[in-house]
Amino acid sequence: MTFLLSVALGYLVGAIPFGFLVARRGGGVDIRRTGSGNVGATNVFRSAGVRAGLMTAALDVAKGAGAVCAAWAATGSVDAGAAAGVAAVAGHAYPVWLGFRGGKGVATAFGAFTVLAPLPALVVLAIFGVVVRVTRYVSVGSVAAAVSLGPLVYIGAGPPAATRAAFVSGCLILFTHRSNLARLLAGSERRLGASV
């Protein structure tokens, strides 16, 4: 029962729509109706400014880490922490508060894995940064991070639960980026720094 409650809490924490709240409070912007309509940090950055985007990213990372820490502390179980981390990513992508229309889950997953597998998480962050810098596409960096997360946690000899969670989270992030991948193939994906 405690395990299930940890997963439920992870989802509810992940579902807190910080991007929506920050954009609305900071500039009166309904982030769902501007740019890509996504409530994640990238769209907030483009639609509400750098400060709002950075704040959203930090809060999204914090909720991933917080969900894992809370579950781990409540149960003493890595399995519960890993499941709560996946649930937080799912909650961010499909928040009940916004009609299940949320963000892509990248920052929240990074937060979760800074607790579950810190070194692989930092390597994934570096991969994300390099790919975004080279391509100027946040979506390409996100996909590269998603693809590399599971293998890096596995290679890093993380707990089996963390490895499973990494592969599941990576697949979920890839799924949330399916529209970005379609735009990349069509040549219509916006680069970093492009206007809304």
C-alpha cells in the first residue's frame, strides 16, 4: 500500500504545472495558448522570457527529485523511489490539472535521476547540452538524452529498479517528442532562440 501511495504521490507531484503557473503569474501568459502549447520550460522560455523559463526548469527538476526522495524516505525502498520517479515524469507529461496536456518530461526525469543515478544523470545532461549547442534544437538534445539515459544507468551499475525506470522514462520522453520528430522530418521544427 505504501508503494502504491508513493507512486500516486509521485504522479501528483509531477503533475504540478509549474510552467503554466510561472507564465501566468509572471506575465499573464496562458502558456497552453502560445508557441507550441506545451507547459514545459522550453515553451515558457520562448513565450514568457528567460527568467520564467529558467524558473520553470528548476521547479520541474525539483519535483522529479522531490518525488523520488519522498517515496524513498517513506518506504526505504529504491523500487518505490524509482517508480515514483517514473510516475512524476508521467504526471508532468499528462497532468490531471490541465486535462492531461503537459510537458515533455525531460527536466522532471533529470531531477528524478539526480537522486536515483547521479553520475549517469550528469552525463546525460552533458549529452543534452552538447547536442543542443551543436544543433540548436532542444528537441534533438532531449531525444539524445532520452535514448542515452537507460544505457548509461545500466552501464553505471545503478540499482536494477533505477535501470528499469531509466528505460521506461526514456521511452516516455521519446513518445512525448513524437510531434517534434515529425516537425524535424518536415523541416519545420523551431531552433533554440527562434521566436514564438
